[in-house]
Amino acid sequence: MFGLNDINELPVSYDIAWYEQKAVAVLLALLHLGVKGMRLGPTLPGFLSPNVAKVLVEKFDIKPIGAVQEDIDAMMAGH
């Protein structure tokens, strides 16, 4: 419909906060779709071991949530 080859070509940024358990379902759905470059935080969920976190960073470019304005600026710049 949009003439894209990959979901990551959409101009959408994801900033997922771990305040509710449904965030896990959202993360798993987005990972299943192959979405890359998501921000997670303010801390990583306890079930993520260092090895799992490493794979998520390497394969899906997962980033930690940082300062609000810096995150907004990066997302608006497409990073």
C-alpha cells in the first residue's frame, strides 16, 4: 500500500515504557514484525538476561530510553 519493502521504512518511532505488563506483549509483537530501533526503559525488564539483551541490541538495534528531549530529537531525525 505504501510501496515499502520493509516495515522499518515507515516513519514511525517506538518508545516503550515498562510501567505495565502489556508492554511485554507490545514488544514481542513488534519483534515478531521485525521492527528495529525501538527504545526501551526507563530500565530493562527483569526477565531480560544480559545475553538476551545483547541479542536484542545486536539484531534489533534496541536502545535505552534517555532524556526526553534527546529522544524526541533523535526520533524526529530518524535515529
